[in-house]
Amino acid sequence: MIDEFAKDYLHDALRWARESLVAKLAGLSEYDVRRPLTATGTNLLGIVKHLSVSETRYFTDVFNRPAPQPLPPWDDPAAWSSNHMWAAADETRAEILDRYRVACEGADATITALPIDAPGYVPWWPRPDVMLFNVMVHILTETSRHAGHADILREQIDGGVGAGSEVTKLHGLDAAHWERHRANIEQAASAWVDPRT
């Protein structure tokens, strides 16, 4: 049986993951929070923007609750291009962070108002009949996954690492330590190079 303890536990974990994600933007320039850092253009502010859409969509449409901000219909392919994965030049960091805050507050209101076994319907899932529990696990997983992406992106930008709201530079160790550490890992990896290639 899924109970209120499970609901509170998942909700606390989701709050922590959200805080960890947002902390990765602290102290960075506008350029650094926006710039594409992977071949597919992944960037810190785009991750936050994407999760704003996810939190809003899953905790409103799925449970027939009012959305705190407008969203296009889920089945409109033109509206769901990759535009929700990056910040346009006319979108400010403050706007995107505020949108995320509003989305999280709306999600929190749904979580607070509904029992853990409240029924919902996710039309884009293969098994669309769900409970609040399923959606909480899904959003916690998605947020944690993207917070992990943000960890790596932040480390690439300025060496900032850490969990929760604590972001430090390279765990307080100097660059020489990490160069030696990386060289050891490279040496171990090189030992496994396939001689046939």
C-alpha cells in the first residue's frame, strides 16, 4: 500500500532535486547559463525551462487541475519542438526561473491537495491510467536526471561541483590534484584499448 509517508518522502526528494538544479545557475554569467555545451545544444537555462513545462503539464493536465501558466496542447507537434529546451534571446534568466518557481508551486499544490493514489490520465504514455504516485516518481526521476546533466554542465563551465544548494569549485581541491586524478583514470581506460582497432 502506498501511503502518505511515501508521498512526503517523494515530495521532499523532489524539492531537493529542484533546489540542486537551480543552484547550478548561481554565480554564472548570462552567456554561461545559455550557451550550448553538448552537440545537441544542452544548456543550463534550457533544462530549467524544460522542467517548467514538465512540472506544469504533469501536475495539471494529468489531474484535470488548473495550470498556473498557459501551455500548448500536448498533441500539437509544432508547439512541442525543441524550443522548450533553450532560452531565446528575448527570455531573461529571471523570467525562466520565475516560470519554474510558479510551475513548482502549482505542482506542490496538486501534490498537497490530492491523495497519493489519486487517479490521473497521461494520454501520451502507453499505459495512460496513472496515480499521483506514478507522476511523482516520473517527475522526481526526470528532475534528478536533468540535475545530473546540470552537474556536468556546471563542472565544464567553471569547475563548480556539489549537491543541493552547495556548489564549490572542484571539491576544494586544486587543479593539479584533478589533473593527476584524471591522468590516472585515463591510464586505466587506455589499458583496455582493443588492440584490433
